[in-house]
Amino acid sequence: MAITRILFLTLLLLGAALRGAPLQQQSPTDLDRVQVGSRPPDFLLRDLDGRSHSLKQYQGKKNIVLVFYRGHW
Amino acid sequence: MVERIKKEYNQDLTFPLLEDPDHKIIDRYGLLNPEAASRGLPHPAVFVIDKKGMVRWKFVETDYKIRASNEQILAALKKQE
């Protein structure tokens, strides 16, 4: 298995701050929300070079490892 | 962090690092750590998503010191080949 066929998407949290508490229909903390066998929420986020990425753009092309990385300790 | 990786492994990153500065995606995935909400930090999580766009494996942990191992992730990926 070639690593090149796998796309690693890492979400890096940089300088996040909670600016008040907006009304939300869903709780921001629900660890069971995304289940195995389900389609995860798509997104459109920029990488450090300013290029946009979404899950949909890789559909049919690559398996994805999506990592929510909060930094090391 | 990117510079540290480049220095330690003597190579550029081979995958994109995405920014979620307002933790909108973290919230959408339900991963916001309530104990670190003021900093918008997620619980550590990994999702393996197949070419059809479906989640085939997930790892979510409330202890920030416990992370998915490379072996666990690779084993999940091998099942997709």
C-alpha cells in the first residue's frame, strides 16, 4: 500500500478563540455524532499555503485519514 | 510545527495541514473539548474515510495524551485496499 494513495488531512488548530457563544442547533461536543458507516460532514478549509480542501474533492480518488490535531504536550 | 517536522525528518510535509481557527468544523464533528472550549481545542480524533466518502474507522479519545497509533491507522487503511 503506497502512502501516496492516501491523503492525510490534518486539521491544525491555530489561535482558536471562542468569541461569545453563538446559538447552535447541535452541541459542539457529541463524540458519537460521526459514526463508522456514515458520511462525515464536509468542509472547505484552507491549508497553510492558502489552498482550499474539502472531503468531496477527494471522493472517488483517495482514501483519507482526517486527523483532528490539537497539538502535543 | 511545520518547521520542526522539516528539521527533524529532513523533508517537507506530504499532506495538507488545514486551519480551523474558529473551530467550526471541530464543532460540526462534535469534537470540542468543553474543558478547553475557550481555546477551541478538539478532543484528539482520527477518521479513516474511504473513496466513497464514508467513515470506515474512527478513534476519539477524551484523554488528550492518548492518540491513535500509526499501526492502528494503517491497519484500518489496509482494510480499504
